[in-house]
Amino acid sequence: MSILKLAIQKKGRLSEKSIELINECAISFPNSTGKLVAKCYDFPMEILFLRDDDIPDYVQDGVADIGIVGENVAVESDKNVDDILKMGFGKCRLSLAVPRSFQYNSIQDLQGKSIATSYPKILKNYLDKHNIQAEIHVISGSVEIAPSIGLADAICDIVSTGSTLLSNGLKEVEQIFHSEAIIIGNKNLSEDKKVILDDFLFRLNAVRKAKKNKYILLNAPNASLDKIIQILPGIKSPTVLPLAENGWSSVHSVITEKDFWQIIQQLKEAGAEGILVMPIEQMID
Ligand code: PRP
Ligand code: ZN
């Protein structure tokens, strides 16, 4: 029996969300802190808890079969792995930032300056494209303090909420790369492992689709049914059931989060009452 080894970030921006998503796929594992490996109870998978920067390496070498990492980490590492799926969470950007007192007008202002970063490859690429010669200082953590200790004039680092920059007296001046969590995979997965991976991806897609949709229930006077059914997109057409009260029906359907409020408003105007909206756990085509 094969086991698919999935590497996730041990501690950091992506860890909690990664674990949450795996659990929502009805895959559970003992989650005690400090552990390196956990075997899933109900799915042929093993979770490896690693430093995010190490994940692409381990996936390339087959120590892990697949991994959840930020695109920023995957691209910077430049390893020979497959990009399998964008996860839709962990969105952030890699940006250039300078001290608030720095009079910044354009990228030209960084000509000849020094920039601290953990992303030298992506940064170099960007600077080359804009014909900027700058001195790149590679540091692996706490990049945001570099200007204040006189190590660099600017930094290039991940910005998510922006609070790290703010609390270090820095301002974002250029966004150079947009990132989100992705699944990367080893290039030579065995057939057995591919089967497990497909099952995992199938579950992930069902969970993600469910999150984007809501189950809606409402009561409608029969006279308004046609109008209400037209408003509801549904997967096919909505389910309509007669209510005990004469002349009324119950309507069930699925709506996307995107047009949610607009649809609710239209339904109310069309005469819908007692509208109930519920989360969906899984959605399978
Ligand atoms: C990044 C970056 C900042 C923080 C920015 O680290 O280095 O510390 O996130 O987030 P904010 O804009 O919300 O304040 P990351 O989580 O990628 O971790 P790592 O580089 O230590 O792996
Ligand atoms: Zn990291």
C-alpha cells in the first residue's frame, strides 16, 4: 500500500489554513506541536511539517511527494517540480519597501542602493528588467529590520496585511510579484501515488467549490414562484416542494457567494419569505 507524503509549513502564514483545508477534506491526523511527521487516520497520506523554504527541495528529491507552499517560495527556489493547483488562500505580494523618510519617486531611486531580501532570484530578475544595479543582501529572516540597523537602504519582502512594514517604519513602493498558496508535486510520482493524489485533489475541489456556494431555502407564494425560480441560478433548477399551508411552496437551491446579497434582495422583492442560508460542506459534480 502506497502512502502519499504531503509537506506543509510547520509554522507560519500558511500552516493553519493548510491544516484546516486537509481536515475539511475529511482527512484527520494527530496534530501535536513539535511533531515532524503525522500519519493520517482515514486516508493513505502522511503529513510532513517542514520549514516552507525547504519544501520545494524535498518535493524535487522525493522526500515529500507533494507540498503546499507559497508561489513566492516555489518560484524563488527554482526547483524542478510540477505546479499542480492554486489553492486560493495565502494571498500576498513580494514588494520593495523603503523607510518612510525616503523620497521615492520611481524605481530609478534604487539605482546603486542596497536591498535586503530572502528572495534574491526574483528580485534580481525584476531589477535587471528595469536596468537597476543594486547591491542585494541575502538574509533569511527579519528582513524588515535591515534598514533601521543600517544594513540596507531598502527591503524586498512578503507583504500580506502590511502591518510588518507599518510597525517597522517602512512604506511599500513597488509590488513585484503576486503570490498565493499552491500545491507542487514531484515529477516522478508512482501510479499508486497518482491515484491517491487524484482522490485528494477531488476532495479539495469539492471543498473549495462548496465554500464558494450557499444552500438557500425560502418560502414563496405560488403566484410568485415563476419569478423566484428565474432569479435562482441553481445547479440545475431549484427544488420546489408544497408547504402545508395552501398556496405556498418551499424553494431550495444553491447560490454563489459572489452574487449573494444581490440575489437575496431580488428574492425579497419577488415575495420570498423565511429565507434561510446555510453553508455547504462538500459539492460534487
Ligand atoms: C512574511 C514577511 C513578513 C510578514 C508580512 O513572512 O517576511 O514577516 O510575512 O506579513 P504582514 O504584511 O501581514 O505583516 P512569511 O509569513 O512569508 O514567513 P517566512 O518568510 O518567515 O517563512
Ligand atoms: Zn519561510
